[in-house]
Amino acid sequence: MTGRWYYRKAHTRRLSSGGTVFARGGWSLRADRGSRKGATFKRACPVCGALIVSVGMPNGGWGHFESGIGLTRIKYPCLHLGEGLSARRDKDTPDLFGSP
């Protein structure tokens, strides 16, 4: 296991009771967390509670897919809102500022 030393600055920390306490600065060893690329997690959807699979993407960010037997590639609709929208005007929507 490799790690990296970092210096944690002195700071005040707020307690759950509402008070504060002073935390000293000091050196600490942080273990490498590795890359999130390809990491998969099964969890509940925060919107509807269904089981989904979250996958770490190569360039950062996450993709959320429906969970089932194996890893499906169907994006989960609760967490992919607004995709597929176009800047093109819909022919069924009238122009509010045009001539009648």
C-alpha cells in the first residue's frame, strides 16, 4: 500500500451540540484510494428507491443504470432527466411573440 503525506491545517470544528472545539494541525498519511474508473456500486435510487447500479466513468463523473441480472446499459430515467432535449422549436408549440 502506498500513500501520501499531507499536512492538515489547524481549524475549529463544530460539534453536534452546537459548540466548537479546536483541532490541532499535524501530518497524516492518506492511503491511495485508487481510480473510480470502472468502480460499480449497487444502491437505492434517491428519487424512487429502486435498485440501480452506479458506474464510475473514465473522464470523471458517474453513470447510473437499471439494475438487474448482470450490468445492463439502460440509463436510469430518474437520474438522467433532460437528456435528449433539443434546441429546435417544436412544431406543435405556438410562437408567443410572433404574428397571429
